[in-house]
Amino acid sequence: MKKGHQVTMKEIAKKLGVSVSTISRALKDSPELHPETKRKIVEMAKEMNYQPNLLAQSLRISRTKTLGVIVPEITSHFFASCISGIQDFATKRGYNVMICQSNEFIDQEIANIRTLVASQVDALLISLSRETNHFEHLFDLYNREIPFVLFDRVQEDIPVSKITFNDAGGAYQVTHHMLEQGCRRIAYVSGPEDLYISKKRKEGYLKALDEYGITEEESIIKVTDLTLEGNRKVAKEIAEMKPRPDGVFCMIDPVAVDVLTYWKSIGVKVPEEICLAGFTDNPTAAVVEPPLTTVSQPGYEMGRLAVSHLLDQLEGLASDDPISIVLETTLVPRKSTQKKH
């Protein structure tokens, strides 16, 4: 152990294979616990030279009643919906909200965390940037016992609560729908491969293909950095393929809109020549021509659940033990996948 390192309850919990809330109750001499359990925990705390974090305790007692929220983009319809849910339900429970955006950069995400922690927010709600492929800053928060919940874009290994969508299920729905429409060579346009949602949506896409006895083709699985330039590059590559795929499923609607716009500029017709679908049900998806088939996600509900669970933990109404809440999605079929049989 490093010199000057302050042992946390999380480290004691890991050593004994119990929850942090059990450690906390034992060190407070809670009558709810079996005496033998309390004895083992107290002995381990002494052995590891645990010292209560008085600063953290005082901050918890004298709360600022303020939460920090970090999202990749405030202007995104989906994240705006999440923020609306967070803000509405935080306000109902007497909390203020400080909102930061990472602009999809990990350095900005780290800076946002530092700023919010320095502002003494009581807890954080975080959705990760597209660049976030290492997680030391999140493990640092965890080890410092600063409460936070991850939502939508999460990291699976950090033992905190996570609110996600059934991304694999939604991707399965939309891919299955395109197969039912007669598509047999469907390309998948993924975001950065480290993103949780990229992995899960690819998983659902492959499951639908497998059920139809269609083998995965690496050459028609494309990756974009989610920029306009990157999306157009992928659209060009797919349009020039010989033979060309007869369907394309894009990980999010903004990518699908950029792909559609590029194809229109070069005369590729949707859905006559190629079907196209997205994910998220961004308002733009309904107004482009043809309107895009997509998958609807209840962003407001995600924000409501994330903040409600975080506040329940803060106020002792829920266990500190991490939970995973998975919300279902809904297929929204539109003209962009209506092939003429």
C-alpha cells in the first residue's frame, strides 16, 4: 500500500467480500448485523489501519443540496431529455443541478469532474464521452467515496449503479425488422468500439443475423468517429461496395441522417436501392425524406430513474450496493425501410 494512502470502506468490503453498506453499518455498531459479522469487520478495519474520512463525513452531513451532471452534448435531443428528467426530479426533492458537457472529449470530462468536485456537489451523474477508453478518473471518484451513478454510456467494471437501455434488444428489433422487409446483406455502422452502446448494439445486430442463418461479414461492419466527416466517409465506402449491401443500420440517428444526406447527393435512393435505419428517435429522423426507421429511447425516464436512485442512496433510502436498471426500447418503423416486394 502506498505511503500516506488512506484505507477506504470499499477496500475493507472487497477484502471481506461484503457490501460497503455492511461495512458502514458494522463500524456504526448497527444492531441489524450479527455480532460475529461486526467483530470480523471491526478487526479487519483495525488490521488495515482504517481511519474514518472525517472530511467526507462532514461533507455528507453539511450537504450543498447540489448535484453535478456530465453529458457528452447538451444540444443532443436525447441528452437534453435526460437532463430534463434529472432536473425535474432533483428540484422536486430540493436539489439544484450543475450541468457540464464533455463535448465528447475525455480531457474535458476529467476537467468537468474536477470542477464539480471542487464545487462540493453532493454526488454526480455521468454519461461517458465517445473518447473515454480509460477510466482512472472514475475509479479515483469511487476510491474517494464520492457518490456517482453512470447512465446510458457506462463502464461495466466500476462497481457503481448504472442506468442503461436494452441496447442489444433495440438493435435486434431494428435488424430483425429489416430482415423481415427482405434485406439479406445488412451493414452495421458503429460508433467508437470502446463505447458500451457500440458493443451492445452490435451484439443485437449479430443476434438477428444469426437467427436468419446469415454469417457476420467483417467488411460491412464500419466504424465512424461520429463526426460529419467520419459519417460521410462511411457512407461513401458503403455506396461504392460491389455488391452493395441492401440495408444499413446506423448506431445512432445523427449518423443515419448524415449517411442519407450524402447518398442523396450522389443519387442513391432510399429505400428503393438500400434500406436505412438508425437508433434513438431523434426528432430529425421523423422529418427527413424518407423518414427514418429508428428505435425510441425514453431519455426523460432514464434521467428520472438515475437521479431518483442516486438521491435515494444519498439520503439512506436505498442501499449503497450498486444496482443495474435496464430500460426497454421501442421500434419505430418508417418509410426508410419499406422495401417494395
